[in-house]
Amino acid sequence: MLDNALMLLRAITWLPVSSPELSPLLLDWLLEENSMTKRFECHCQKVTVAPQREAYISAADIGDEGRLLPQESRYWLREVVLLGDGIPWLAARTIVPQSTLAGPEIALRELGTRPLGSYLFSSAELTRDFIEPGTLAPLWGRRSRLRLSGKPLLLTELFLPAAPLYLNLSSEGTD
Ligand code: PHB
């Protein structure tokens, strides 16, 4: 199941923020700029990270997303599932060009069960080039290109069916 969730990340269709399908409530989740782990913590007792894969991959393995990153011979791949009280809420894939791992960012290779956000949001040097919403009907996702001290990484996230994002969406517009 968790493997499948990560495969789904590659099937997301990316949408402009102005897309009429994106309600204000949905955008409020998808364009969240702070830590998603922290946001999830408001909806459960405990958020945990289940790493599925942490490994170097080649340029040929990253597919389409390569267009959004500098061309390099290898990239660090981190695939995790985030669980709220033990239930899968989010599948996430982070692709880090090897050159981004220079200096303190080498820590990105050693995260294990530590949430990525605990590293990103403790860095004074975090900037974001874009956040792009996406859908894999009926699910929602997003991808962001972030920079640490100017060095890029790409984070793609898919909100799984039990995620709190979906709790209020079904009542939207029905009054
Ligand atoms: C991660 O630890 O890789 C991670 C955590 C939370 C997210 C995305 C990725 O929202």
C-alpha cells in the first residue's frame, strides 16, 4: 500500500493556482508554507515518518522532474510516508541534486525518521521558488522547489485519503 502511494506521486497532474477546481480551503492546505508535519500535529496525537527509500539515483531515474532541477549525474532520493496516529496521511518524495548536499546540507542524507521539515525550517537559508498544486483524482498533492543557501531540492507530496485535508472538503459549497 505504501509503495503504491509513492508510485502515485508520478501520476499527479499539475495545475495552476488559478484553476477553478481549487477551492479556498484546498488552497489553504496546498499552499501551506510552513511545516506540514506541524500542521498535521494539530489533527492527531502523534505524527511519525516512515522512510520507504533513501538512496542515490541516476539522472535517468528521476524522469520528468529532472526538468525542474540542475542536470547532475546523481541525486539523493528520499521517499517517506507520514502517518497521523499510525494512519498514512501523506506520501512524499524529495529529490536532492548531489551538489545541494555540499556543506551542512549533507545532513539531508541522514534524516531517517526525522521529518524533513525539522531540518528545512530550522535553516535560516530556506527559500522557495514555487509551490504547484496537483491532483490525482480524487486526491490532491503539491510540489515545491525549495532552496537551502540557494541550492535546490524538489519536494512532491500527495495527501492520502485519510488526511485531515479531506475532512471538510466534502461539505464545502453545500451549506
Ligand atoms: C520527510 O520527512 O521527508 C517529509 C516530512 C513531511 C512532509 C514531507 C516530507 O510534508
